[in-house]
Amino acid sequence: MATGETETARPADRRGAPRMLIGVVLSDKMQKTRVVVVTHRVKHEGYKKFIVKRVRYKAHDEKNETRAGDKVEIVESRPLSRDKRWRIERLIERPEQV
């Protein structure tokens, strides 16, 4: 590299790997959209107890394959609508029917 030139990072280097989360489908009432709840256990700073925190994500399901109660893996993607920023990657487990 000659003097005075700056090396620019390639776009693939800046982006890195997309985030992947595992959650349970909470709602399947919309077309091609699922509400997925992801739970995290975090330790409370003051009380030193574990707290369960839940986050709800709207995820895109192109073929409407998943149903409420399914355990799925979601992956971060480009904005698909005002609320949707995640896509369902794969179905991990389907609960047995009673």
C-alpha cells in the first residue's frame, strides 16, 4: 500500500455474523408473521437473584409452517416491515398434541 492511502474495511467484515436466538412461538394469527418470545435469565444486581426476562419479537415465516407453541430458531435480517426485523430460520421442536 502506498503512503497516504487508507485501507477500507469490506462490508462483509463490518457486518459479521447475524444474531441467532431460540424462542417459542406465542402467536400465529398473522399471515407470514409469528410472535416469538425469547426468555433470558439475568442476575439482579442488588438482590443477587435470578430474574426471567422475556422479549417478544415479530419474525417472518414465509410458508406459514410454524404454529403456536413451537420452539424455533430466529435470525436477524434486514427490516421486512415496521416491526419485523427477524426471520424464522428453522423449527427445532413441535410440542406433542394432547
